[in-house]
Amino acid sequence: MLVKLIQSLSREEARAFKLLVQRIKSDQQRLTLQLFDLIRRHSGAPKTGWLTKQLYSEDTPGHRQRLYLLRAKLLRELKRSMLHHHFELDPEQKALNDFSLGKVLRKKGLYTEARELLQRCIREAEKQDLFEIKELAYKELLTLSSEDLSIDVPGLVTERGANLERLTFFQESQNSMAFALQRLRKSNFGEGGDDILEVIQGVMAGLAAHQDFFKSPKGRIRLFNLTSSLLLQQRAFPQLEVYLLNEHAHFTEQGLFSKSTHRTKIIMLIWLVNITFNNLKFEDSMAWCAELKQALDEFQGMHRDQFIANYHNSLVNNYMALGQLEAAQQLQERLADKDESEFSGNTAYLVNLNLAAVYFRRQKYRMALRQLTRIRNLNIYQQQEPFARLSLDLYELVLRFEQGDFDFLDERIGQVKKEWQAHWGDHPRAALFLAAIRAFTDRAFLGADPWQDPAVIALAAEPLDINFESREAIPYPLWLEMRRTGQSYQEIYQRLLNAKRAGDH
């Protein structure tokens, strides 16, 4: 926690922390600041032994114990500094601070001052739809009422009842949406089933009926999240694009985008990038990518680390769709050269997978294979769902075939078939594709006609199409089209994509 917290600090937050620590001159505070600087300047998490040598000249058990105590002290000071720094910056934090201080003053016997702070807390919470904080303040005021007889208890009870109604509805809808959105994320926003649709529609109906509950942008943001998820789940992509464009315009015109809602702005832009891409409007998607990049740099890049991978992934997808493979390769190679510790495991996985795709499209099969090896060496690889790993094994077989590694391929096909034996029933298309690769490999050894193989016939009968939602590392029918026509994957992909765009217009 300490390392991530320090390395996430803005310049202003780091300066505020140093000013707070430097208020007391002592050797202990000097070491605290020195440890802070060592961690902040280090790329990733510094090793314990290295830190003890930097701070105490040598690494011994005694020095390590002193380091652990110093780290704990640094964390305490850092938490205190951040709370102090954000005291008036965040409306929710401001309301919480008024509540906490009001409670302290009540215990000190300063009843009038406590009441004023708690009433101010309620006013702030009302503006921001902070129903939970209002409940805390009402509870504290009722406790205070036995000492401060000026408090209107009947009116307070009525207000608290109204707030509890809102709080109960808010919590129930939050619980329902947490269930629905997690299911959607686990399926990569694929089809989640009728039960998910019912949950989303039910919560939306409740929000529509209680719109008067919400006095801040929070209510509008919840409606945006719900409506977007519902339209996506219904595969209503044209309608989703129109809705997102209208919401973005509304939020901009009404001044609802601010530092406190900046995360929602970034998410909305990611939706717009993805939906325009899905609707084959790649030039529009690139324009939204530019807006997304600008948003990620705003407010000292406060959410940049969390969403920068979305930007890079969207950019490379658009480059490939527009046939700008050189630009896609340069971007992904630059990212792949970074140490894995500089970004999350999922980001490293995606970067290497995208780079393999670019190399494959450019017929640089050996380089694509190298990227698959790098993916398998990532810690995150074993955490991927079985189909993702199975798909990469099939991808490797395709790359080996394109290189003409038939001897290696002949043995590897058998290994893949055995390794995934328990999963073929769940993935019959993948099983067909493995059989198709076997049929084409056998031609190299036996001269057999692969086009008479049942698996090849079945897959070749499927319509050729570009499906952005497919989880297959390479669409199976497109590879058969490569074998049939002798064209490269990129030539076939661009032909199908151009025809699809012309048909949609």
C-alpha cells in the first residue's frame, strides 16, 4: 500500500506531505523524508535490503526492524497529510470532516458548535446525494438533542425517515447493479442472460421513478451507467452511440464535468471510442481517442494510470482497422519495451497480444511467435480463462504452419489435443479448427486433400465476416480463406471490412 500511495501522489500532494513532516526537526523525521524520496524516485517497489543500505549503510536484522517501524510511521504521516490536504477539496470529504469534528466537539461539551457543524454536514451531504453521511449526522444530532434542547427532534425524525427511504433505495439499487455489472465484466460485456437484463431494467425503472431523490450529478451519472449497460446488453449499438453522444453533449453543456466527476468523463469517452469503432466509424473513433488522451492528461493525470491501457488498446485497434500497420507496430513495440512492473499484468498481456496480432498481419510470423512466448512468461498468463489460453495455443499452431514448421507442428498438434482434452466439449468450434489445422498439416506429409476433411468443410461453410466481439485469437474461417485464396490475413480482413462499411452506409 505504501509504495503505490507514494508513487500515486501529485506534485501538490507530495509538497504538502513534506511541509507537514518538516514542521518538526529531528533525525527520525529526516529519515522519514529520506525513505519517502527513495520510494518516490524508485521505479516499482524497492527491495527491503536496498532500502536498509541506503538509510543505514548496511543490511542487518536490526536495521530491517528499524526500517519496518519507519515504514509504518511514514504511512501514518502520509495518511494524515492526505486527509489534511483534501480537507476542502472533495465535497464528500468535506462533509465527513464536519461530521467527525462535530462528534469530537459533542464529546468535549461544545454542544452549540457541534450542532452547527453537524447541520452544515447535512447541508453539504444534501447537495451531493450523500445519503449515508446524512444518516450518520442525523444519528449524532439525535444523540446531541438530550444536551441541546434547541434541536427540533420531531422535524429531525421526519427528515431522517425521508433520508432512510432514499438510502434504502440507493443501497438496494447499488447491490443489484454490483451483481449485474460484475457479471457483465466477467463475460467481457458479452451476453449475460435474461436475469442480467431484468436486474438492469428493474433498477432503471426505480431510478426513473425516484429522479427527485437526486440533486447532484451523481443521479445523472447512475442513469448514464445503467442505460449504457442496458443498451450494450441488448446489442443496440446504433442506439447506444446516439445516447452516448447526447449524454456527452448534455454533461458538457450543463457543466457536469468537473474534478469530482472526471472519472465518469473518461469512462464516457472510452464508451464513445469503443462504440464508434464497433459501428465501423473508425475516423470518429480516432477523434474520440484524441479527446480521451486530452482527458487523461487533465487534473495532473489523476486517472491516467488506471485508463491509459484503454487508450493504447483503442488506438492500435483503429490503426489496424484503417490499415496503418506501421503505426500500430511502432506504438506496441514502444509499450512492449517497458518493464512489466511499469504497468499491470493485464496491460502487459494485452500489449504483447496486440503486438503479436500486428506482426501476424504483417506476415512477421517468427516475431509474432516471440510475443506469444513473452505472454506465456507473464505472471498473469495462468490467471487467464481456459479459452483464452486454448486460443493462444491454436494461434501458435497457425503461426507455425505459416512458417512451414511442419515437423514441429505435427508433434505440437497432438500435445495441444491432449492438453485440452477435457475442454473440447465446451469449445466445439475450437476442436474443429484443430482438426482443420491437422488436415492441412497432413497434406505436407501425406498429400491428402484437406478440403475433403469434415472439419474443414464445416468451418468453410460458415459466412466470412468481421466480428469485433469474437474471442478467437484468429477467426477460423478467415484462416481457411487464406489457404483457399493465397492472400494474406490483412488483405482478406481489409476486403471484408471495406465491404462491411460500404454495406452499412
